[in-house]
Amino acid sequence: MKKFPYLQNVSLKLDRMMNFSSYPFNTLALKNFESIEFTEPVTFIIGENGSGKSTLIEAIATSYGFNPEGGSKNFSFDTRKSHSELHEFLRLSKSFCLPKDGFFLRAESFFNLATNIETLDKDPLDSSMYLNLPKVIDSFGGESLHEQSHGESFMSLVVNRFFGHGLYILDEPEAALSPTRQLTLLARINQLCELQSQFIIATHSPILLAYPGAQIYQVTNSGLELTKYEDTEHYAITKSFLLNPERMLQELFKEDNKE
């Protein structure tokens, strides 16, 4: 077994009974699914909305031991149970070398994470014995995540909380970021990869997908398939639009008027 990456393979426990006609096993991401292998520091999972990529990412994170709503393994808050049972049916193959850091980020529940940090930093006993303890928010830059914009708070998390030698699972991190900030995130991902970190990311961003050497799994009608960056729909559609936006808009509006 290799020392790195930390998470090397995820497979279905085929010895367990599963109903492939019901959610989450009927999603395209799980069609013909047996296992997914991670061989590079950065792996992307892409697909249309509703294809099951976020469901799979969430299940991998939960099965690894992260809180389903996000955070490190030390977070245990539960605002509303919305994750599927898929994590119970996954088998993880890990390196003998354990990561020193780890985090699961869900764009849709980042607000809940920020709220939980503020809750943890309140002194429940109002006792002086707790006054000298460092606050949780200190690890996230020291400023309340709620008092920053969504994009600023997310970058504060990545820059201040992620310190390397870690496994970081991100679900649509670009949701809060401008194109410029996405480039900043790419640079930070590269810094962390140089510090022996592994990333597994569900995304729609053609900017993030450009990370050199990354594995890209695309959800197709046949299930998950490894693909090249230039062969992704994200790249092809974005390139076509930027090269000739007027023509694409004319075609788009023409089709819209027919309806």
C-alpha cells in the first residue's frame, strides 16, 4: 500500500443489500458503480445538478468520520439531518499514513458551521477557568465568519484553518467565490498539495478543473467516468461561449422562443 494519498479507494459493500431503484442508489453517480480510485493529490467529481456527485462526496466525507454538515472530525453539530444513508454502504481503503489535518466543506451548510463556531466560543459555565483557552475562531482567522462576506469567510477558512498534510473534501467551493477568488483558491490548493495534502472536490467550475494533473471523474448516463479537462462539458461550453458569446446567445434565445 502506498503512503499517499491518504484515501486511496472507495467501494460499495456489495455484500450488503441495496435497493438500486431508490435514492441514493438510483442516482447517476452510482450507476454501475463498484469503486472509485484516488491516485492523485487532487480529484474532481463533476456532473449536472441532481446527478448525485454531492451525495457521493458527502457520503465519502461522512464515512471517513467528518460531520455530515461540515467541519473537522471534532465538529458534531446537527442542524437538520439531510444526508443520505449512502455512507453506511461504503468501504474505504486508506493509506497506512494518517493525515494530520482534515476538513469537509459543504457550501450549502457553511452558515451552520459558522454559527456552531460562535456557539462553541461562548462560555457555557461563565467560569474564569475557561477564559484563557484559545477560541475556535482563532483557527479560522480570528474574525467572525458571519461578519465577513461568504467568499471572504470561505477564503479565511482555507487560508487560516487548512495547514497541510491533510485530507480536504470540498463540495462546490466555487459557490461563494468570484473568478479571481477561484484563482486564489487554486494557488492555495497547490500550496497545500506541496505540503502533502489531498483534495476531493465536487465542482462546476472550469477554473478549478484546470488544476494540473488532477483526476476528473465525470458523471455520465453510464455512471462515473475518468475524463480529460478538455473533454469536459464545463470546458467545452465555457470555451464556446467566451469565443463567441453573441452567437451562442442567439442560438439559446432562438431555442427559447421556439418553446
